[in-house]
Amino acid sequence: MSPAGSTTPQKGPSLVNFHGSRLRGAQRMNIPPVAVIGLGRFGGAIAQELTRYGVEVLGIDADERLVREYAPLLTDVAVADTTDLEALRQLGLEEVQRTVIGIGSALEASILTASNLVDLGVPDIWAKADSESHARILQRLGVHHVVRPEHDTGRRVAHLLGGRFQDFAELAENYGVIKMVPPRVLLSGPCNAAPLWEKYRVQVVSVRNSNGEWQPFVPGQELSPSDLIVMAGAPDDLERFSQL
């Protein structure tokens, strides 16, 4: 680990070389360069996915081993103690529009790093939180987006354990989408959206037919047991409907 305040770039001393670097992947996410602080499982996955879609990524970690591992995969990497404001200035983080803090379990490092980024005026800060209290602290510091991946994954798995859902994602508070085989109630004839919503408070969004093609749901469409459907609604309503 680097001593406090030290900054050891692996591919470029600052964001001077960060712009205009190589792109990866056929598709491109049209967003400015992103700095990812903390290259553990969470931060590393974000950094690699962004790079795969053509986003220029500066990966930063205090662990030299992790930085060496990610050096061939990202646009630029650096070893740095991000709890030190001067180290972030040396990397030019005040020039970055979006920064992700992937530090979770090291609470002090996460909070100090977030505070430094807020002081630098980074306009869009995302941070991982490992607990509700951690999330509250980050929000009070001025972090714009706080995510709790373990909490969200736990909720997702809880809904999958029943075996009726093939996938589940919560899009907003008390609203989510599921992938499932059509329940019996949808196999008795044409499926109409308005009565379905009025009676069960759920809606069919799209259908994958026996040919494996996903298409938008058409009101009046007839479904078969070999189809897969994506439905939306409140988790309680989706659970209740799936049991019909």
C-alpha cells in the first residue's frame, strides 16, 4: 500500500493522457471519462464494463497488486491514497465529471474519499455503502448517488427463491420487473392490459416467443406455456399474481 498522500501512476501521471485513449468494444456509451476509486469486486466490475463500452476509465487503488492487475484492462490506472486531498489533486480529479467510489468495508477511507471529492467539486459522485448508516453519512456529505449492492442483491435473491421468478429487478421504491413463465390466468385467452392492471395491478411489458425473440406485448395477444414474459408492478402484487 502506498504511504498517505503518495500517488504512483501506472500508465499516465494525470488526466493529460486520460483523454483520447483507446476504446474497447463495438458499442459506445457516450459519456465523459470516469474515475473509479477502489478496484475490488464492485469497482473493478464497473471499471471493466465501462471500458468495454468505450468509456475512458481511470482506475485508482491503494493496493499496488490490484492496480497492476487492472493496468492492461483500463485506460489509465494509479496507485494512490484517496483519503489525501492532495493525491486526488495530483491526479486531476477535479477535472472529472463522474467518479465512482467502490470502497465499502473500509468505512473511514470511504467517507474521507467522498469528502475530498465533494471538496474538489466533482459534479457527479457515486459511492458504494455497506450499511444504512454508511449510506446516510455519504448522503449527508453530498454524495449524489449511493448504492448498496449487497442489500439490493439480497432483495433480488429473496424474490427468486420461490422459484416462480426467473429474474427480478427493483426499479424504484415499491416498483419492479420480473421475468417468468406466464401463470395459468394468462393462458386462458387473449390478454388485455387494462383489465389486468385494474384487477391485479400488474402489466405485461414484453414477451419472448418459442423462437427466442423478445417483442413488445400487444394488447389482446395470446400467450403460450412456452413463452417467457416480463411483467412490471409492485413486488407484493407481482408475488401475488405469480401464484395464480
